[in-house]
Amino acid sequence: MTESRTVLITGGGGGIGRGIARAFLAQGDRVVLADVNADAVAAAASEIGAAAVALDITDPAAVAAAVSEVAAEHGPIDVLVNNAGILSVHGAITELSAEAYASIVNVNIVGTFNVTQAIANQMIATGTRGAIVNISSIGGKQPTPGMGAYESSKAAVDSLTRWAAIELAGHGIRVNAVAPGPVLTPMLQMGMPEGSPARAAWESRVPLAKLAAVEDIAPAVVFLAGPGAGHITGVSLPVDGGQLLA
């Protein structure tokens, strides 16, 4: 039995964050969910038995305050899962506004940077040989027309992962990423119910012939954050049913 750790998961009010939290809780870790939606994160935390903190990751001062609050209440953070992100910006490169592109960059890249920096500094100050796991996307490796804003932001997350990994390695802090394909969150299942043409079209692109469940993502995150991955840093692990092969 490994010693209980303090785990902070951003974007904790959504389906993927909640699923990742359940996996850490199941092995006895203390989990704090963070999300810009205070009501959603409070409800998620209450449902699964975690703690919650409202957090806008695009605000560096708010991030610093939240990290200090979590450490004071639950102990220094041992594991950070950068799961917060948005997928709401779509459009061709010839048509997308600079403001729309900046909005997704501000959350998916700058927000991830803000939390990583704050947690890394805390880990260094406390001597914590911790782990950071970023949630990327296979879209960062395999572009799709109309999805380039999101996908280029996730490519940047992969690059940020490698940057942080090389600079933090000397402190014993490992930084990796998990890159899912489409994940059947409750929202996605509403838009693409089983048996629908849209669902069938997506599944036809996946060699394993099914889309990922949240439960397919969480074990990869827990593994990269755990002792079994103690000599792994700077990688982006696809969890996509083989979609990149296709």
C-alpha cells in the first residue's frame, strides 16, 4: 500500500476530471477538485467524496491563492492533473477571429502553464518529488479541419509537458501527458448516442472499434503519476484505441 498523497485535479467539475478523481480516491489518495464552475465542482466533490476549490486557471493570482489554500488544508500537493480545458472554439484558419483563438489559448495553454508553475514552485520549496500529468489530445498530433484552434493548443500542451519535464527533472518532479481520442463523457454521449450515425462515423476511425470511456483514461493518468512510472518523464501517451495508427 503506497502512502496517501494529495492530488489536485483541475477541470474537476466535468466527466473526465471526476473519473480521474475516482481512480485516485480508490487507492487512498486525498483528492481536491478545482474548476471555474463553483457549483459544478462542489457537486462533483460531494458526489465522490473529494474536496473542492473554485479556481479560474487563467488568473495567476487566483492560482497561487488556491495552491496555498489546498496545501494548508490537505498538505503539500504531490500530484497535479492539468485536466481543465475548453473545446468550444471551432473554425477554419481563414475565418477564425484572433479573439476566439486567444480565448482557447488562454485556457488550454496559459492556464495549464499557470497551474504547473505554481505547483512546481511549491514542490521545489517543500522538497516534494511529485508528478504532474497533463491532459492533452491526439488532436495535437493529428489535425482535423475546423478543429485547429483546439488541436494546436493541445500540441502546445505536449510541448509544455516536455519543457517542464526537462527543467524539473533535477528536482525529482516528473511531468507527462495523456492524449485521449474522443471520450464518451455524458456531454458527448448526449450529442452522439449509441447507434447514431455520428457515433458510428467516429467509431469507424478507431481500430479497436469503440470510443474511450472515462474509465479508459483514468488508469493511464494514475499510472503516470505513480511509482510504476518512476523512470518515465516527458512523454505524451495516446489513449485512443489505435486511432493515430489509422
